Amino acid sequence: MSEQTVYQAVGGTPWFVALIDRFYDLVATDVLLRPMYPDDLTESRDHMVKFLQQYWGGPTTYSEERGHPRLRMRHAPFIITSAERDAWLKHMIAAVHDGDVPVEIESQMVDYFTMAANHMINTA
């Protein structure tokens, strides 16, 4: 029997929807990050849920609909300094922490999000 993916271990799509709802609720009130997003966050939420569930071993809907993630390219239009990275990461870590997952999975996610956030910095 194969090992369970993180996607399966956390409960699948409902867990990722709740994670991204928590995250975007925080982003929506952040004066530094909010201007980087469209007025209606529905599509942003949907894309992020699909991306993360795919990354963590779930359905590949994100790539089927949008192609290769190309995260750095998709974020290139935005000025992202360490301040934006720190704000984004603070909200994502809070959302993960509130997701009530085993510490090993939380640690794995925080490591990934830290690496990804660092990679998005494009301005000193």
C-alpha cells in the first residue's frame, strides 16, 4: 500500500479551501498586500486552492486549467521585497497553524511556504 499524500492526510479539498479562506481573510485586511490583489478575491482563492492541493498530492486541476505553475513569472508584475514576503508568510503560517494538522505536516508546509516566499522576492 502506498503512503498517504499530505493532501489525503489533511482531509483533501475541504481542508485546502478552509486554509485559503483563512489566508485570504488575513490578506484582505493587510495594507501592504491587499493592493496586489484584485477587488474580488474569488478567482485568486480558487487558483491557490487548486495549486496547493496539486502541490501536496491531490488533483492536478491547476495544471490542467492553467498549465505549468510558473510562480515567479506569475508574480513578476508585482514589486515583492522582504516586507511583502514577510507579510505574506506571516498570514500563510497563521492559516496553516490554525488548520489543526499534525506538527510534521505543519512543519513541512511552513518549510515549503518559506522557500516559495523567498523565491518570489524580485526587488531589494
